[in-house]
Amino acid sequence: MKKLLTLLLAVGFVFGMVSCGGSATTEETTTEETTTVEEVAPVEEEAVEADTTAMDEATEEVEEAAE
């Protein structure tokens, strides 16, 4: 039984090495490099002020609750 298992493992190992091996022929392949440009929308100052105001209010509520 151990010999059979050893043989199966060895065969599996050989097939794994063959399937992952490189090819004997060399082929020239060209790849095109692509670049992506991500456009970012400008930040409006009013939106930033509204966010900080909401954050200040939330901070005050937490501080009051902690007292």
C-alpha cells in the first residue's frame, strides 16, 4: 500500500513539474502598456465646511454625554 501511494505521489509530482515547466520554443510577445487617468472632481469649500460643522456637533454631543 505504501509503495502504491509513493508511486502515485511521484507520478503526480512529475505531471505537476511538466505542466508548470516552460516551453522549449521561444516566442516573442508584445504587450501594450496602458495607462489610466483618473479625474478627480474639485472639492467645494461649502461641502467641507458642512462636514466639519457636523463633526463639531457630534464631538460636542459625545463630550456632553461623557460628563
